[in-house]
Amino acid sequence: MSERMQVTYSRRAVSKNSEIKKDEQTVIEKEDDTESTLEIERIRGDPSMLQSMTVKELKELTRRMGVAARGNKKDLVSALLESLGEEVIGKDGTSTIEQIDPSEVPSKRKGAASVVVEQKVETSEVISATPNKRSRTKQKSVKGSTPKENAVTTVKINKTSHQKETIVVNGAVEKAGLGDGAEPWTVLVHKKPQPEWIPYNPKVMRPAPLSKDTRALKILSWNVNGLRALVKSRGFSIHELAQREDFDVLCLQETKMQEKDVEVIKESLLEGYTNSFWTCSVSKLGYSGTAIISRVKPLSIKYGLGVPDHDTEGRIVTVEFDDFYLLTAYVPNSGDGLKRLTYRVTEWDPCLGNYMKELEKSKPVILTGDLNCAHQEIDIHDPAGNSRSAGFTKEERKSFETNFLSKGFVDTFRKQHPDVVGYSYWGYRHNCRKTNRGWRLDYFLVSESIAERIHDSYILPDVSASDHSPLGLILKL
């Protein structure tokens, strides 16, 4: 065989071997893809499987799913659940995140931010400013004092772990434990706090109950982030919420229900609330969805805004009562990369605002729900860091002002608590709820004509079965 023929033969052999290897690789990749798909489906069916996976396995899963995530096990599990669109509730009813052994999470984090705490309390313990000695004194609030006068102390907190805080009071450094009974919403966590701001504490900031002979209606609103998962959970249920709050009307958002499933869940959801009205997304199944459940029978019901382009995702239910219209709304999120920002601020918001003003011609209007906008810097823990995040862009905040507040609708929580930092949403990632790094995205907006009849507008931050907490409104009739 000549040298040229040997070279040609070798090249053909190499080429053939390459094709064989390529075919084998294709088969392997297809098998890997199939296995990955099956694994993802298994996890979607039982998210608690993530709890038993190692950090290495979780990182490999995020790579295969194309999920950008890093950090400890809790961070990885949170990111995977969020990408799957699943609730963080396992089959045993406990949070998949909470099932993770604390020993698997690093006890310290670098680059933690300082926050300011200012607590308004009836009686409190004040840490002395003595550098080498810790003493405690009792300080009682003066009856009739203003929030500023009633503020006990201002301290800086440097987060160093999930169990400890470094507290600086006039130069004195102290260590304080965060026990299991800690209420994170009572700690002011904000990157740019103002001197007059204080954290939300519903235990001391809600008015006294109305007398029994005062006619009133209590409305609760809640983004449940998947109603079926909430109902199946063994944690805080809607039944318990009804027993605790004794509400008259419950407004839900992001039910993720399909029309075929509504009748089944309606029958078992709540006793005594015989009037319920549901709308579901038809353009994308298992997505969005809103509902109103009521003891009081309404005069009329309407679904959507009456505009086909806005009404395929099940985002609005309107009921008419004797004295007002009530709307539950799940306003579109501007999305990753702000893909829906233009639609949101130039089409959806104006349409909703105009619809409310049209209703208002006959009687006052109450709008509640996840409006997907933190209106002011006080409404978000990190304003500068989220200036181009969906829900806090200047375009969304301006739209909120233009289409709702400037048209005469009153933000009831902010009217009642002008200097209070209270959040209603905490992302699943990075333990945001436990560290109170939240957003206020959920609202009750009311017509000016009934604003003075609002007895209470409040948040229930201790209800944590969703990434949003419920909020309530008590209207004197």
C-alpha cells in the first residue's frame, strides 16, 4: 500500500470512528435528556425530593435545567422550586425549604448589610450604651405620645448569621440571639431608612375592635401562589384563617386553577361562604387566576375588564354590593427582562384605572390584590438594588401614581401608617421572609368618598403559607 493510500485509509477510519462516536454521543445525550425530563417530572410531582439531594446533585440539576443559581442548599432548592413554578410545600405539609437540616447551611455570610431598628412598644428593654457592661432598664411609653416620642431606641444591626445579630448602640457592641419566637417583620430592614420610619408590628399598631353594634364588613385578600397546594398543606389553612379572622369576604389571587377543577375545590374550601366567583386563565393553563368568596350575596358579578386582549389570563373579578363595588386583581408582572413592562404601563394599568373610574360613577370602588408594584422606597427593602427589577421600575411606580392614586383612589395602609415599613411579599430565595427583606406589593385602594370609613387596614405577616401574606380591611357601613 502506497503512503498516499495509507493516509487516505487512515483518514477514512478516523472519520468513520468519529461518526460512530458522534452517534453514540447523540444516543447518550438523548438518554440523558429523557432521564432529566423524567427526573424533573418526578420532582414536580413531589418537590420534597429536593430535600434529600446533596448540594452537588442540586448544582448538577440546576445546570441541566438551565437555572442560574448559587449558594447553599436552601438557595439552590428555592431557585429550583421557583423555576418549576411550584409551591415550597412538601407532601408532609411542611416547607421543603424548612426541612433542610440547619447543619447543611453555612452559619455565616459575607458582605451582610446593616439595617436600622426602631421599635414602638408599650414596655421594652433597652440595652445600655456601656461598652464593657450590659445592663437593662425598663422604659414605659407615655400615653398619648406620638410614634416618634414612643420610639424606644435606634440600633444598627450587622447580620452575621441566622442565629446571632451584632447590635451596635452608641458604639457599644452586643450579641443578641434570634430565638424561634422572633418576629422578623418587627425588625426594620431597609437599605435606605429614614429617621421617622418604624417597622410594622400589628400587635401594637392595629386599632381597638369596633363595638358589636357597629355595622362593618371585613374583607381579606391573599395571593395564595397556587390554591391546590395551599389546600393540601398541613400548615396554616384557609379554614384556620376563617376561624381566626372571621372575615365576610375573601379575595384570592394567583389561584393557578383550571376551570375543570373549580367545582371540586369550591365544595371543600370553606363552609358558610356560599357565594364564590372564579375566573381562570385560558391562554395558559395553571397560571394566574382570581376569585371572590363571600358570605354576603352580591347584586352582580363581572369577570375581566371587558377587553379581550386583557381578559384571557383570569386576572379580575368584580362584585357589586349595596354600598360599593369590590374588585380582586392580579396585575401582570413585568417579567424577566421587563418583557411585559410596556404592555403593563401603557395598556393594562390605564385600562384598569379607567374601568374603576367608570364604576365609581354609580358607587364607590374598592380594589384589592397583588398589584405588582412597590410604590415608594419605603415599600421595598432595597430600593437602589431593585431600580430595574419588575415591580419597582420608575415606569411602574409612575403608572401606579397616574392610573390609581392621582385618580382619587386611596392607599389605605399607607394612609393609616404613613411612616411604617410593612411588607406583604418575601421571595422564596435567600430566606427573605426570615430576614424581612420584603416588598409591599399587595393593596387595598378605595375611593376617596369612603376612605374615612376605613376602620383598619392591616397585614398578617405571620401567615406564611405563601410567598405573600394576607391583608385585611375593615369598612364601617
